[in-house]
Amino acid sequence: MKSPLKNKWVLITGASSGFGAAAAKAFGAHGAKLLLGARRVDRLEKVDISAKKAGATQAWFHELDVSQTASVEKFMAWAKGKMIGRRSRALNLHVLVNNAGGAHGLDPVATGRDADWETTFQTNVLGLLRVTRAALPLMPHDAGASIVNIGSIAGRSAYAGAAAYCAAKSGELAITRALRQELLGTGIRVSTIDPGLAETEFSNVRFKGDQKKADEVYAGMNPLTAADIAEIIVWVASRPPHVNIDELLVKPTDQAEMGKVYRRKK
Ligand SMILES: NC(=O)c1ccc[n+]([C@@H]2O[C@H](COP(=O)([O-])OP(=O)(O)OC[C@H]3O[C@@H](n4cnc5c(N)ncnc54)[C@H](OP(=O)(O)O)[C@@H]3O)[C@@H](O)[C@H]2O)c1
């Protein structure tokens, strides 16, 4: 059976690692046409190759820093150029995956750093707003189009050391809900996928390259993988046009609540 994503344009932010890179492969396997963005272009190049190997009809990449309006606008102008090819004059971005983001530090508010808080909000909240604003003119009012935002369990349940990250992901949830109302009647669906513990580069980034600390986050338990979330993103975007998966909270079986994790002894 032909995938509803075959030959559809899919734009993924934060495609250089983790969920974004896995989503590129997963959409590629459905024969989609990919527009990939992140700051690490060398990594995007590798993702682009693996997405094409998986079956992407086309896969293109370009530098994108969602924390900078000028970078977002430049990226979207590039994306528009890719979509309006020799054979098509239509702007038809079918899926936007707002995935770029992450946490920075695990300090309590008392000792938190402005730079960490600002980066957290610039990427997870303002970046999502900027990218969506710039992408909407590229999305036809088309049954079946989707905006899939990546939130977090942290947006639903606060934990110590993550005040700014939890606030940012609560912000993502609020944006998702507001946008769904704004786009009512356009046919464009708006969803949030909110993962629990998933082993990607997330903790390495949070702990500023301290891999030992990052590994401790997943010690003795089975976390989600990037591929698990990628499969869900593709599933959400390929439901029939009248079905909107509003909000999905996805946790590993070993995680019952935010801080309640089952760990096996060695
Ligand atoms: N892993 C988890 O446990 C977990 C759980 C819930 C939610 N999440 C969320 O899932 C999303 C993806 O995270 P991940 O787990 O896949 O972590 P990851 O492996 O660290 O990937 C994060 C991606 O975001 C990109 N990014 C960060 N800042 C950016 C910026 N300013 N401009 C453009 N791209 C930027 C990174 O690319 P560059 O560095 O190359 O720019 C990278 O591709 C994030 O929004 C994160 O908050 C993760």
C-alpha cells in the first residue's frame, strides 16, 4: 500500500542527532521529500545520506539556528527554493516537525545561569514560534498537513533543577494548544509528542559534554530510543486527514512518573 507520505515535503528541525535524525530516516523510509535543518551541517550531511538510503525521494539539508530569526528566515527561503522546482510551482510543505531543542544544566533556580535559561527559551519556545511563523506560508490549507511539535514529560510535570526547561516545555504545550485553535478550519493538524526518558545526545548536551553524568541518567533502566519516537512522529503525521492526534505522552516502561524510574541492580 502506498504511504500517504510518499513524495510529500517534510521539514525537520534539529535533524542532526537524536529524534530529528531518526525521524529523517523514518520519513525517508516512506518515500518522503526531506528538508533538514540544524547547526551542525557535517552531521546533517550524514543524516541526509542515511535518509536517502532508507528511501527518501529527495533529501536536502541547510544550516539552521532556531534561536536566530535571520537564520530561520534564510532557511525558509532556501526551503521554498527547494520546493519550487522545475516541475512544480506549488508550495506544499506537508509536515513540519518542530524538534530542535533541549535542556541546559541541572542547577536549582538559586544558582541557575542566565545563559542556560536564555538558550533553553530561545530554542524550545521562541525557536518553535519563529520556525512555525516562517513555515506557515509554505503550508497549503490542505487536508492531511501536520505540525508535529516535540514537547516533553517535563512540560507536564516539574522537577528540581529543571525549572527553566519545564517552563519552556509547558510553553511548547501552550503554543501547541493555541496554534490548533488558530489553524482550525485550515485542515492543518497540530500535535505534540511528549517523551519521557530517551537516550539521545540530550543528557550529554544538558551536562555540557560530561558523558559519565549523561550515562548515569539511563543507568540500569531501558530508556526510549530515538527510533521509538521517530516511529511515533511518522504515525502521527500519517493518520487519515480527519484524525488529529492532539497530545501523546510516551514513557519507557521503566518510568512510571517523572522521577519514578525502575533501575536494575548490576
Ligand atoms: N531525550 C529525551 O529524553 C527527551 C525527552 C523529552 C523531550 N526531548 C526533546 O526532544 C527534542 C530532541 O532532542 P533529542 O533527545 O533528540 O536530543 P539531541 O540528540 O541533543 O538532539 C537535539 C537536536 O536539536 C538541535 N538543536 C539544538 N539547538 C538548536 C538550535 N539553536 N538551532 C537548531 N537546532 C538546534 C541539535 O542540532 P545542532 O546542535 O546541530 O544544532 C540536535 O539536532 C528536544 O526538543 C528535546 O527537548 C528529549
